[in-house]
Amino acid sequence: MPDLFDDIEATDKARIIELRRLLREYNQLYYVQNSPVVSDFEFDRLMRELSDLEKLYPDMADSNSPTQRVGSDLSKGFRQVKHKYPMLSLDNTYSSAEVSDFFSRVSSLLGGQPFEICCELKYDGLSISLVYQEGRLVQAVTRGDGVKGDDVTDNVRRISSIPQILKTGSGWPRVFEIRGEILMPWKSFDLLNRERESQEEPLFANPRNAASGTLKLQNPEIVAQRGLDSYLYYLLGEELPEAGHYENMLAARNWGFKVSEHMRKCSTINEVMDFINYWDTERKNLPVATDGIVLKVNSLSQQHILGYKSKSPRWAIAYKFQAEKALTKLESVSYQVGRTGAVTPVANLAPVILSGTTVRRATLHNQDFVENLDLHNGDMVWVEKGGEIIPKITAVDTASRNASTGSRIKFISKCPECGAELVRYAGESANYCPNSSSCPPQIKGRVEHFISRKAMAIDGIGPETVDLFFRKGIVKDFTDLYSLKASDITNFEGIGDKSADNMVSTIANSKSVPFERVLFALGIRFVGEVVAKNLAKAFKSLDALENASFEQLIAVDEIGEKIARSVIEYFADPINKDIVAKVKSIGLQTRLSDDSIGGESDLLSGKTIVISGVFSIHSREEYKEIIEQNGGKNSSSISSKTSFVLVGENMGPAKREKAERMGIRLMSEDDFLELLNNKGTEQ
Ligand code: IVH
């Protein structure tokens, strides 16, 4: 029945087109926007489906298909650099039978020669290529589209485990490339997300997205604060020291690189499976996220014989661990209102054990997420806790819907706390309760934020006390804290004399908390800790910030249109005007302290300074900041306007020659710092 076959062929071919479209979209969300919408497992399943279909229909072959190209992380704002050797991906599998197949395939392609497999952890971060010349880091580039990547050298220089200068005498080749993974350890990830939560900024789904989002920031200072780490796992170059991958990695460790302690050379498939099984459990105790095991043929000459396919080598494969998941019942959906009024839907689940902890709730993010899942009351849902901390509902088991399944979940239209009609601003995914002045969780949330550790650090008052003060009507906004007397609160639901006295004195002590933290404590939308610091540094006082124009705001580091608009709206609101006036009259710090301002001068005013080379006392970024703080201007190229060149080690010969030809002074790092310390005895 040819008709039937024609139908199947047409359906398969349409599916190929659909899968290519889906996988391109998922690649973009994963690599560029750092917000994946499907699990790795689902992504890999779709990729496998596409690859199988493409084998069935060779006439549909396309070198642009996602099966033939690595997902691209190229993003705006970075210089693109071509890789000397293409940066490929790895074939992957979730099945131990396919690991055995890989082993047999290698054996047969090598004509039965003995071979060793180097087993190592598959770190879940983003891949990076580092180029070293004469022992110095000269370039760091992301994988990009595999052919060219983004130049993120300035950011990578701020990762302390990546050496800028290698240990002398340890035998590194004059020029080589080393590749590896940039990671955000669980600890830094938790800290960052907790901070973002307190700011009601979207959380990073997992450490990989956080690492990748951080590395693509335009501000190396923030990169330095985020605690990124690295593991290097692949050495490339023409003059490598050893004939085996494992041995080369040991050499790289000696040169100063962070190379995993957990590599093992195996000669049999049983040893490989033991390694896999051991790490499937043990990886949960590691400080960083891993998502599988990578198996590499160890001998470089055998790697050469095995060669490459379009986007992966034949000499390696990744075995990926399944994310832990469980099926459970959706009992209800509730809604939380945060301090900015953002409403977050939360799934209440029948308790289920996942990765050793009982899961009862999972975030549903926002209205679109709920609607895309097409959730119904009483649905059986898949809950996953892969690289993520917060359990996620990844799918609904629609097959188990029956007559007792409830109705479709309809997102609420009114605030569950105060009844105000919710609003959704253009371009935003959250729904907001606009009643900021009298919606209780918003009021209490703002007070909780104000007293939090990174803001005013008023210890001894927690959310329960804030709730108590609010219910008793003595704290309606955080400025009320400063008029509390011990006698007002003693005997309130168990508050004794001593704790009442302590509370009042810690509140009073907070009057010396520096201006940048007061600014953060105000809780202006999108003004997190770093932005508050930048604003305080730029405007120096609350008065100046209040009067700043949109143009003045966006001229500040890291301040974009969204933040600028939010700052302007905050100070224009009559309720906030009242709060700001009270903040001033209470005597909180509303000016940058003299100490902070004192780090600055106009010593370099009118001077244009070029920075060249590698420095040992401060980083290049820090020198740029020091120059600006002291009134100077940093420029990237030498011209007649250059006042002097701040020279580190390894200055490019062309730059040196040009400066010398033009008679421009080359100033060493030490001389420059001395000049600043002596506040300008030399001109
Ligand atoms: S080797 C040509 N080793 O996994 C092969 N990759 O899914 C070069 N990855 O793009 C890669 N840990 O970002 C290798 N121990 C490891 C790895 C590893 C993590 C990443 C890497 C790669 C991706 C492939």
C-alpha cells in the first residue's frame, strides 16, 4: 500500500523539520539565555529522535541540522575569536549497554590493539578554551558555535583557580591551548540565588546557568565576586609533553592548573562500569555539579586513528546520569506574594522522596509556565531534582487523567492577600499586585528586606517579630522601627525586658550602617547589592540620587534602562518621598562616608593612560578603576594624547616600540602605585 508509506514518509519528514526547529530554540534558551525550558534528558531524547530519523531519510541531510552542529553560546557584546582547533561536543548516552558498544567499537576500529580508557567526571558548567604563550594566559574564549567563540579573557582573569602565569621551570610548551569547564560551586550558587531571591530577581535554575550568565557579564568586578571555579580536562598543541591524555593532564596540574583528582585509567569494560556506578552516588558529595562520566581513549596516537565525526570525536563518549525524578499528585496550587508584589504560583504536592529529601512543594514560576503545562487539579506530575536545588515539575502524566481529575488550573486574577486586581506589565513574565502601600506581605517583605544581613543587619528581629509588629499596628513601614521604645514592645507575645532593650539598641546602632547598604535596604526594584554600591559611588548622596536624571543614571556602570526607570519611579512616588524624608530625619547614613570618597583623587585628571601587559599587584580591571577613581582616562591604544603607559610584564613588542618611538613614558606598576600613594609628588 504505497499510499500508507507515503503518509509515513511525509509525517517523518515533517517531524524532522519540527525537531530541528525545537532543538534550535532549546539550544538558544540553554546556551544564550541561560534559562532552559526542558531537562537535559528530554533535550538528548529529541536529539536522538532527530538523528535516527535523519539516518532513515538521507535525502533530508543538512549540514545546518542541530545533529551536525554544536549549540552556539555566541552573544552580543564580545569580540569573536576563531578557534585554532574546532571546539567539539561529545556523543552521549544514558545506557550502560551503549557504553559497552562504544568499548567494542573502539576495539574494532583499532584492529584489536590493546587500549586504555581514561574515565573522568563530566563537569556541568560551560566549556572554555585557554591559550598560553610563554607561560602566560593570553586568551580565554567560550565554545561559541565550535568554530568561533566569545572572547571573555577579562572575565576569566578574575577566576582565581585559572593561573595567569604558570609555575616556572615546570616544563610547559611555549604555546599551547588547554580546555576545561568553568563552574559555579554549589556554595556560591546557593549564596547568589539567596541574594537574588531577597531581591526578587529571577533565580538561576542551576549552577551551569549561573556560571554561564556570570561569565557573559560585562563587568569583571562582579565576575570576581561570584566565586567561579574551573576544572581543566583537555590539552592541545603541537609540542605536548606526553603521549597519553591522562599523563598530559598530570603535567598540566604541575604547571598550576586545577585538574580533577578523580581520573582513572581503565583497561576493561568492568573497570569502566565500576567507575560509573561509584560516581553515580558519590558525586552528590562533590562541591560542584557533575552530570555524567566522560570516557576517553587515552593514547593520543590511537585518538588520531579513531578521528572525528562532524561534531564529536570517535575516541570519546559521555555517559550521562539520569536526573532523579518521581511521579506524584498535584494537590493544589497556591500563590505567594513577594515584597515587590510579584505573585508566584506554587504547586502543593503529595509528599514524595527525591534525592533523599521529601518534596512537598515545587515552584511553578509564573502564569505562562502553568498554562504551558496545561495543569489540572489532581494531575499526576513528574517532579525532578537534577542539577537544580528547587524541585521542578517537568511534565504532566496526561495518560493517568481520569474522571476524578479536577478542572484546568486557572491563574488567579486578584491578589490572594489583599484582593487587588493583578496586573502584568508588558515584557514581564510575572503578575503583580499593584497595591504596594497596603498589601500585607509587601509591607512585611519590605521591612524584612530592610533588616536583613546585607542591608541594615538588624539582628534579633526575624519574620515572626516583623509580623507581630505589623499585626499590632506599630510598624507600617521600616522607618517606624526607629520610633519603637522598649516599653512599647515589652510583654508583646513573650518579648521580655532584655530582648526589648536589645532590639531597640540594635535598631539604633544601625544608624551607622554605610550609605550603600541603606540604599540597598530601601528595596528599590532591581537595585541589588552591587547596583546599590555603584549608585552610591556615582552619586555619593541620597539627595543627588533622588535628583538624578535618566541620562545620568544610565551613564553609571551596570545601570541599564530598566534599573534607571525603576529608580526614577521610586523617587517620584509620593509614599516613597515620605519614606526618604523620614530616612534623612532619623539620621541614617545618606552620604558616602569620607573613607570611601577618600580612596579617590583628581591626581590623574587630564591624563590619558594606556595599560599594557600582565600585572602582579592589581588586575588590569582594578587598574582601570583606580585610574578612573583618580580622575584619569583609560585608553586602549597609544597615540599622541597618551600621557604614559602603565606597563606590566609581557608588554606586546609592537606597543613598546610605538611608545618608545613617540617618546611616551613607560611606568612600572610599582612606580604607578608609589605615585598614587605619595599623592602626586611626581607630575
Ligand atoms: S572532553 C572533544 N571532558 O561536556 C571533546 N568534556 O557534552 C572535548 N565536559 O563540551 C571535551 N566535563 O563542555 C570533556 N571531563 C570532561 C568534561 C567535558 C564536562 C563538557 C564539555 C563538552 C561537553 C560535551
